[in-house]
Amino acid sequence: MRWSVYFFWTIFILSSCSRNHFNETQQGNIFLRNNKVYYQKKYNSLVSLTSVEESIKLYNTPYGGFQIKEVNNDVLNGVMVNYQLNWDINQEKPYKVPEMFKQPVNATFEIEKVDNSYTVTVNNIWFTSNQEKKQTNVTLESLVLKKNYTGFLNKKQNIEILALIDKNFTTIFQLQNKHGDLRF
């Protein structure tokens, strides 16, 4: 009896001390469903889709940014083209990012107004690779999922990269911030 109590306490303490909680199909606001990785977050604030369009365009840079494709009363659809993610977004310590993630990111996004909130979904996330003047596209799924695409890779670096992507998208789409990308 005594041994089993110690065993369960040890397991409990080790699991609660884990710095990075691992979930095979969700890391923060990054989800895996049907072999696809996407970002989705609900923001509890009221927004106007016309002001959303202006706010997102503040993140445009000379070589990439955001394009709005369609706006109606409750939904805004757009694309992120050649956008360079901010890998120093934590500002706590420099993070060494694998070369592939340093490439510009591309994706589609949708912002849906619901009552006094809005939900952002970012899909089809891929990176542009320009190796030896031959451009190839590398999907986020191929970089962060197991070979059978049934779960996220359980590696510390993978979890940290997903957290940084989550923080980038959260910062971009938190639309009450009117400052845009402060890196430039």
C-alpha cells in the first residue's frame, strides 16, 4: 500500500512540474483535425470588419503581408502572403529557429463576427523555400506532425515553435492593437 502511494505521488509531481504540457492534437490555439494543422482563437471584443481590414494591413511589409479577398456582414476572408513571422516575439531569450521556419509563411484566414466577439481561423499554413532558385512549398503539417499525420511531434523544439506561431497569430489578430508590426 505504502509503495503505491509513493508511486502515484511521484507520477503526480513529475507530471505537474512539466514545463511544456503536450497534447497530441492541440498546442495552445494550434489544432490538428483531419490531418490538417490550423490556428483558431475566439476574441471577446466587439469589432467592425472595416476596421479589421485596416488593422490587419498595418502588418504589411514591403515584401509580404495580408490581402483581404472578401468581406460581408459577418465574415472577412483573406490571405497571408510571404509574411515573416517574428521569432523574437517572446523577447525573454533569443530562440534558435530551424532554417525552414525562417522562410516566409503563407496561409488563408477567416474572421467571423459572432455577437460581441470574433473568431479567427488560419488554415493552409505553408512556408516558401527557395533552394537553388527552385521554389518549393513546405506545409506546416510536414514539419510538425508525426509521419502518419495523426499527432504533433512530441519534441521540446516542436512544442516551442508551435507556441511561437500561436503567439504571432494571436498578436496579429488581436484587433484592438492599432500599432501593427513593430519590428520595422
